[in-house]
Amino acid sequence: MPVPRAWAGHRTYGGRALLAPRTLEALARLVTSGEPVRAVGSRHSFNDLVDSDGALVTLTHLEREPVLAVAPDGAATVTVSAGTTYGRLGPWLHERGYALAALASLPHISVVGAVTTATHGSGDAIRTLAGAVVGLELLTAQGDVRALHRGDPDFAGAVVALGGLGLVLTVTLAVEPTYEVAQTVRDDVALDGVLAHLDAVFAGATSVSVFTRWDGRAAVWRKQRTDADPGAAARDLGDRTSLDDLSGLGGRDADGPRHPLPDGDPVACTPQLGEPGPWFARLPHFRLEFTPSAGAELQSEYLLPREAAADAIRAAAPVLAEARDLVLVSELRSMAADDLWLSGAYGRDTVGLHTTWRQDSRVPGVLPRLEEALAPYAPRPHWGKLFADPDPAGLAAHYPRWADQVDLFLRYDPDGVFAGPLLRRVGLRA
């Protein structure tokens, strides 16, 4: 098959061809052939993370029905194969009475791709999507299937591994009883007020997103679990207090459905106006049956330590305001710390500064200036989005387990079968 283009249509992946093995045996022959291999999922990436010096491979022919397991104590997990998307998994789980704790802004993405890049939703008490993983199976460069589980010595380096340890065949996720969520939007909130009370704004609902175009105003999207005490998140976070009523920051409650982009059609978005619905149909911003966001776009995101996030965003604001003609929208989201070595939230509660850009050749030129403004605040880039060519030593300094991750790649894949251009450029592979 021909090499595919990225979901947004802005680039063709590097690689000689796209292969689609129909059996595990055929896949094992491929990875032991001596040719470099990288896996392609839902193609929702914006840089060269997926690119290969040899073959690209899709595992869609190996996709299987999810497997739900419930332990005697009631703890439940679901095991999904590579190629499964959240859009498929969500309704499947809900029909069986279960749910995930978090989803990203769009359900179109594959579970494995989201996990291996630490993609995330939002919520002070919610970890990245990788935080739900309790086990996984890898096809290694030696052609063996290796299972890892939480508690194993290599587990924390294997979940967010950017495809560099092997081909992920399955992931096992912790699940919980299904629940409903109600979503509301407040328009024209003062951005300065949001940044001055950032902890309180994020603690005001189960999941909060702040959208802005750097004109001094923001829209605050709040998704509240109907089975949760609205103040519980704030109490769980100690000194942080929630801002349940945003009226003190100005603005007004939305009088109809909204889209994150000012000129976007709200029909593409999940129901709002406080109408409760199942978790999989409220936590994402976008409906599965529509193109998410703008479609033809570029994306960047920097993960910032929670305690410095407001200052970091203020530092970045002039750069983004100056580039407003290129910015479709920026989004602020929060997430809880995790213990996964390459996660943007490793070891620290985190705020993400995401920007959806126009597809314009000037965008890469803005990123170095944006990163310079953020540099004092230890930013970590989202691995699947755009970022400037880094100084590897400087990037490594933001990840306390970087050296352990480099060693893990060498142990699992000494010949670099799964090493691609991005892993080499950032210094994770020689």
C-alpha cells in the first residue's frame, strides 16, 4: 500500500511502503527482517514521530474484540488491541456498564497511539490517557511477545514509549462503573481573571478546558460528572478552592451550543447546555461522526508544571497574540501527575498549553520564539505535535528518568529496528 498522509493532510509519512500483515507470524517476520519498522495508527500526529527509515506497518488486520475482565473484588479492566479507537471502545464499554476515567478532546484516535504519546483530556484529578494502563503486550525486535504489568520494573518506561520498544499489540486499561456527564460553556470570560484564579477555575468541574484567541477573552468549557460532588475535586486538592460560579470573572453563560473555533459549526460538538449524557458522548469536545476541530490544521502543545503554569502562560501570551493571524484557538487543560517516564505529567501536576494553528508555512517559525518564552518553566512538548528542533541535553533535563528510558530502548531494541527520526533527533536513540 502507498505511504499514508497524516490525518490533517499536511504531510506524507516517511517510509518506503505501508504494510498490513494479517497474522502475528507475518508481523514477527517483518520486525526480524533487519528492516526498520514504525507503526501507524489513526494518523493523528503532526510531526515525524511515525516516520520510518524502512517500512510502515498498520495492525488493523490484527484488531480483535475488546475483552472485559472483572475480578472478585469488583475491580475491572478492558484489554484492547492495536487499531481500536476510543470512538469504538466508549460505546462498547458503556453498553456493558463500564467507563474510562478520561478521554481526549476527540474520540477518533487510536487507544495505543494516544497511550504511547501520553495524550490527555482535562481534569485536576485525572491523569493522561496513559495513566489508565495496567498492562500491555509488545512484539519485540527479536520477534517475541512480551507482556508487562504495572509493578514490573520496566513498566513505567514501556507505556509512554513512542513506539520505540516494539509494536504494541494490546493494552489493558482500568475501567470503572459507567457514569453521566453534563457540559456547560461560559463565554467572554476575562483571560486575566482566569490566569489569576487558574487553580480555582480548573477545580470547578470534573474536567475543564479554557479556550482563547489571545484577545483578552476566554471561553470556559466545564464537564461535570453527575454522580460527583462538584466541590470534591477542590477538597481533594488541599488548599485549592473551586470557582463554582464564574460570574466574578465576567462573561455570560452560553445561550446555545458552541464550537471551540469561533467560526466552527457547533453541530460537530458534543451536547452542551447542561444536558446529561453518557461519559463517552460528553468528555470529548467533538462527535465521532464529524471532522474534529478544523481538520486542515497544525497543532503544538507544551506541558507545564502546575505551580508555574499561570506565569508560563503569561510569558507565552505576547508571542501567541503577535501570531494571532495563525492561531485558530489555544486551549488550557489540567492533568494529575503520573509515574510514566516520558509522560508530560511525569512527577508533577500539569497544565497543557495547546494551540491549533492554521496550516501555514510560517507556523514552524513561531515555535522557537514560543519555546524561548516558556523555557524558564521547564516545558515538555507533546510528543505527537509540532515543536522546534530541541537541544537534546536541555530536553533531557526536563525528564528525570531520561537516562533510564535511553537504556530501556537499547535493551529492548539494540539494533534500532523501531528507532525513527524523531527519537534520534531528541536524543533518545543514537
